[in-house]
Amino acid sequence: MGVKVIIERSVSPDNQGELAELLKDLRAKAIHQPGYVSGETLFAIDRPGTHLVISTWENLRDWKAWEKDPQRSEIVERIEALLNSPSKASVFATTPRSIAEGV
């Protein structure tokens, strides 16, 4: 059982470098969180400035704890200030059982 968190962000070309650095900082802190499994950042080929972050967590509870963590909130606030529009986040369960159990 696990969850994948997918966050899409769009930034102007002038802010891409700063966004990339903040995303690195965020991942560096996330890897030390309980339940963190893995993560990757993708860049859209056909939509310059669009970044997709995919992280895998052991369960929804662990993701929710990290989502509310003050360390994360501080970095996310800085990220949001760079964006063209608010981040779009979705959480997907890796198995139907995860959905039924709510974890």
C-alpha cells in the first residue's frame, strides 16, 4: 500500500532556476520524513516552465504529516510566490485497498 503525490507547477522562464533550487531543498528535507519512499521532478517538453513533482509515500498519513510540516510550509510559500498560478496537487493510491483503508 502506498500513495503517489503529484504536484504540477508553472513558472516563468526567469524563475525556473530559483524554483529548481527550492524543489531540491524540499526533497532534501522530505527524504528524512517518516514514510517517504522516493521522488522525482519532471519538466514538460511541450510546456516550458511546467514542472511535475511525483513523490511516493508509504501511506496517506505520512504524506499528510509532511504536507503540514512547518519546514515544508516555509519552502512551499517561497515556491508559490514564484508561480504563474497556484500549484495543482493530487494524491493517488497505489492499490484499491489503500483507498478503502484511507491510508
